[in-house]
Amino acid sequence: MELQKYEQEHLDILRPLLPECTVLLKKNGDFPLGKPGKIALYGNGVRKTVKGGTGSGEVNSRFFEIVEDGFQKAGFEIVSRDWLDAYDEIYDKAQAGFTEEIRRRAQEHHTHPVIEGMGAVMPEPEYDLPLNVKGETAIYVLARISGEGNDREAREGDIFLTESERRTILELKRQYRRFMLVLNVGGPVDLSPVMEVENILILSQLGVQTGSALADLVLGKTYPSGKLTTTWTKWKDYPDFASFGEQDDTRYQEGIYVGYRYFDSVDKEVLFPFGYGVSYTNFEVRFKGLKLDKMTAEIGAEVVNIGDFCGKEVVQLYVSVPEGKLDQPYQTLASWKKTEELKPGEKQTVELSFLLTDLASYDEEQAAWILEQGEYTLRMGNSSRDTEVCGVISVPETLVIKSVKNCFGKPDFTDWKPERKRKDRVGKKIQSLEADISSVDIVKVVYEHKDEPMPEMEGFSDEELISLNVGAFVAGGGVTGIIGNASMSVAGAAGETAKVGEIPVIVMADGPAGLRLSQKCFRDENGIHSLGSTMPETMQNLLTEDERAYMNSMIPQPGEDSEIFEQYATAIPIGTAIAQSWNPLLAERCGDIVGSEMERFGIHLWLAPALNIHRSIRCGRNYEYFSEDPLISGVFAAALTKGVQSHPGCGVTIKHFAANNQETNRYNNNSIVSERALREIYLKGFEICVRLAQPKALMTSYNLLNGKHTSEHRELLEDVLRCEFEFDGIVMTDWVTSSDILSADAKYPAPEAYKVALAGNDLFMPGSQQEIDNLTAALKNGHITREELIKNAIRICRMAVELAGASV
Ligand code: BGC
């Protein structure tokens, strides 16, 4: 297999970065091995290695290295091939049974098997295979996959281990002198039954070189230096007071107590806390002083590598905000710094800093962000549970930092708060400083978003204006109309804007684990087409013979003169893995790789990064998202944005705005969230990303927010996003918002076209005749004016000119 130069270059950049995304949960010193030798590899992840999840987040790279290949290439002798072959047989049989099961369920639900099967994950099959291979060293690779359209389940083979997995893992631990459990997963599994295993590594899902990255780590050519961005604990200990996976209405009753904000506040033991991860080596972190410059706190720390291997450490700073009018979680992540590589004995001083005003909380009563008077306790350490108080900053009086307006209504519940909260333990000798609040300027948001006028727009006809508001589509549908594959300019890209006059077309392709394009395509007199079917094999298996034959007959075939070309994109680590590096520069490098491939293939907008919060570990798309923490989410989204947008003509599309935290009934679920929780947890990351990196575009979500579709939510898009966050890019819908995708018994109606356009959602994607017709009717009957359409069209035109180069 010959790679093109850019592919090799991108793999070479990524390879040394990958171990930073892995998290070592437990170690006893038996690993790394130092040199290759005989090794027994077990588990579903050895050959069915997962490089990333399913759905629009899947990337069609030229190849990818499974774990078996990685070890083979690294010079290991794999002695467990009989076990792996026997497992394959069991897996294939289970797969055939699962396809039948999907067909049966589709019949029961009166739907098509392809719809029923979207994102459906085959339960991991049980097995009883002999473990009779002698040897010193064994590794069990446990894999899980999930994706768009379905949530994960608290059942064996998903969040829980199967009986076979438990038995095999524990037996291997007893049988081998050295044993490691490796987790090739996109989110937590309940590890409680196997906690006696002494070496556990979250490999995560790292894209093309997932297998080689593991071999490098096991050999000690590299070392893990990632930290958890979401709490891993027993399933039964995740809070169950908040609803998840409800069909129609999902009440976010936990309010702001999401992830570690909950666990730390109620002082619940967890298996592996937020921010946790060890390394082959050990570190000592010493506090080196606190300074306060007006409202900016600066904290110094010295990190010493006191072990025998090279490594990198992440110093984390959490702040306990005083409770006053508002209740507060025990602590909130305020800042962090990752060291350079430290050799044994080497040390580095790092500076952490944060703005006190960034810790303001949202007071619904005053419709304002306030910083309450009192003592702010600073805690430094290397996980949310391993910190020491390093200083106290007092704020002499309560300040209104930003005065806004309430935009989201009131839910039918009051947010949960803990009855008893973990107490502070602040030593007497702690340095204490007082903030100089005279430097704080109160911001009063003015809700008027003005776009520069564009007189040329007056010359456009109504039809042209409407076309600019709706993505390009092929009349009558056809294969290009398939969700996530609707572009006519680039095969396999998700969609594009309409060609109107001289306005250039904006082409968009999915992510977030790289660029999702067709691998091979051809050009003929009718345009560009993917070569062969773009439907994944598992989906094709759900078609009847006739449907398959029909689909195949619809696939354009290259003629003799057709030019065939390749579009291989690099699969980068999944969003969660990137964030686990706690290294924003790593994310920027990943963005840079994506940006350069966008330039190569003619893509203007990447439909990523995705930064919804890990509200529950059950969300099927969590692997695309970064964290349970909004600061981590915002900073990593911004870093990827910077990487992509450093390429001329390339922009990102942050998604899915907002409160899109489950896949169950994703088109029609109503997230019911308090204004405070929404602003502090679910919108915060988007705000941070906009402030730090000004992404070119944003995608609204399918769900409703407190009874209103986000795509129709004018307060969300115009007031909060544009006026408060000062977002300057374009807003588009998620793919297909029409009633066609709703089931007959949907509780809420689909978004209405004119309301979407009036809300400041500039673009319907991927576009359809229905939206053109609806907007045309709305213009005729006065639901929308020409001026309103012009307002959206101006934004599209500006972005088209900026990204796609030509002038109007
Ligand atoms: C997903 C988006 C994606 C779009 C285009 C939708 O189903 O929710 O994340 O960007 O499809 O493929």
C-alpha cells in the first residue's frame, strides 16, 4: 500500500502525539516491556479495534491499524492466534443474528431496517474459549463502539462487561506474570468487577494508528500522559435523579451538578476522578506562590519527575467559589498546564492563571453574571480528588460582571442541590489576597446585532434570496440527497450552499475525527460522483436484495474517459481522546492536519468540533465530544478551530448548539433546563470557543430547548450567541429539520421554515424543495419579509466570499 506524501506526513505528525491522549488508570511497574517478545493478545479489540465511533463522525481513511497489526509490526510474536480465530467465528455468527434482530425490530416498529439500525450496536457476544497459551505476558483489549442515532445502554456488553469478559480478564490476571487490561473505548465502562487488575490503560480510539500507538506504549517507546475529562466510576454511582434517554421531555434536574461538580460536592467515592491519570513515572508537584494582578490570579508550580521514565504531568487548579445567594459546587476547574517532557530527575516551573471574573455565576433573579463576595479557595493538584489548598482570594463585595436578559423561560422544576456539602479544609498558614475590584467594568449587553449592509443584495430576486437561505440539493433527491452526503462538488462531503449568480459555493464535510469524504470518486460530464456505494457495509446488509439492486443501479458508473481520483483523509483521535491530552497545542496540530486536507480536497467548512457536554455516560455521541466540563470543552474546541482556521479559506462549524446531550428521539426530544444550568454548563463551552477563536460557523441541534426547537430559537441565536457571545459567523441547521424525519407519533411539530429563518438561522442544510416552497409561501403570506431573508443571505454571501475566494 502506497501512501501519498501528505498522508505519511500527517501520520508522522500524529504518531508521537497519540500517547498523550491515553490515560493510564492503574500500574504496578510491570509495564512497559522494553523490548518485543512473545505476547498473548485477547479480547474483541485485538482484531475488531475501534478507531472512532459510527455515524457522521466516522472517517473513511485509506487504512487503519488494528491492535494485532500494531504488535506484529513492532516485532512481537503473537501467541494467541487460535483464541482470536475462534473469537472471530463467534463474532461473525453474532453479527448475522444481530442483522436479523434489527429486521425483526424494524417490522415491529413499522420502520425500515436501515433507520432501525442507525447507530445500533451489536451486544458483545458471550464466549467460553480455552486460555491455554503458556507465556509471561498477556494483554486483553476490550472495545466498545457507539454512535449517532442511539444511546449506550447500562447492560452487559456495553457499559457493563459481559460475563465472558469478566471471567477471561480475571483468569488472565491470575495466569500471566504480567497482565494489562486495555480499553479501546469512547467512554466509560463499569470497571468495578475487574478492579483487582493492576495495569489498566484507556487507549481510547485514536484513528489510523490506534494499534501501533498501543504497541509503542507497551514497549515503552512512548508513555501515557493523558488525564480523564469525565469521571469514571461504577454505573450505580452515577446520579439517577436526573432523567436521561426520555422519549419526549428530558428534565435536566441536576442543574449545575454535572460530573465532578456532583461527585465532589456530595463527596462520593469514585473509581477514577475527573483529571486523573498516572504515568510510567511519578511526579511531585510543589506550589510556588500566588500572585494577583487586578482580577488575574497567577499560580506558580514546580513539577519534578521523581521516577525512572520520561513523562509529562498536568497541574490542575480548582476553585471553590463561596456560597452566598447562589449555591455552588464544591469546586470548578479554573486553569491547568501540562509540562514539557521531563526526564527522570528533571523539573519544570509552570504558571497557571485565570480571571476571577470567569468564575462568575448566573443569577436568574437579576439576569446577570455575578461574582459573589467571600473567599475563593484555590486548590492545586493532579486530579480533582488530589489537590491541596494553595491560596485564598477574597472578593470584598458582590459584583455584577455582566448584565444580560433571561432568554429561556422557566422549567417545571427547581434545580436539585445537595442537602449537605463537602466542607472546606483550609489550613491556617495559607496565603490570602484581596482582589482589586475597582478594575472591573460592568458589561451591559445591548441586544442589537447589526450586519454591515450589502447594497448588491437588493438586486437579487426573491427566488435567489430564498436559494441562498437553503443548501444546494438535487431536485428529486437521488443518492446525493442522502443525509451527510449531499455535496455535488466534492464526493462524500455532507453538503454545500446553493450556487446563486456569482456567489461562490461553500462546501462542507463532516468530522470531528478527521474529514469524512468518499475515498474514491470520478468526474464525468454530469459532475463528481463517489465510486461505488457510500453506505457502510453493515447498513447495506440491512437492505433487501431488491433494494440493494436498486441502490446499486442508482450508483453512477465511471465511463471510459472518466477521471478517477482519491480523497483519503486522515482519521485523527476522537474528541474525547484529544481532550484527554489536556494539551490544547496537540488539538491545534490536529486541526492543522484537518485544515490542510480541507485545502487539498476543496472543503470550506468542517462540520466540527462537536462540544456538547458529557451529561451522562450513556450519550451515544459522547466520543465526539470532549468532556463533562465546559472549560475543557471550550478550550479544546477553540484549539481545533485555530488549527483549522489557520488555513486560508477553511473554517469550522461548532455543533450542536445546544443542550443536545442524548441520541434517543434526537430529532424531537425536548431538553428542559434551567437558565442557570444552561448558561453555566451547556452554553459556556460555546461561549469560550467563540471568544478565543471566533469559529466561522455554528450548527444548531435537532432537539428542542424548553419547548422550542433550537433552530427556531431567536433568543438563543440572536440574543445570546450573536449579542452576548459576539459570534460573527454563519448559523446553519443540523441535517434535515423537516417533518419527514419525525415519526407519526412525535410529540412536537418539526421546526417551521420561516421561524428558523427569522431566528437568525441563516441556512437550512442540506436543503430541500420543501424548504424552498415553505419560505416562498411565508414570503407571500407575510410571515417573513424580503429584508429578513436579505439579512441571512448577506451573512452567507460574506462567508462564501471569505472562504471560497471569489467576489460578488
Ligand atoms: C449530524 C451532524 C452532521 C450532519 C451531516 C447529522 O445527522 O447530527 O453532526 O454534521 O448529520 O452529516
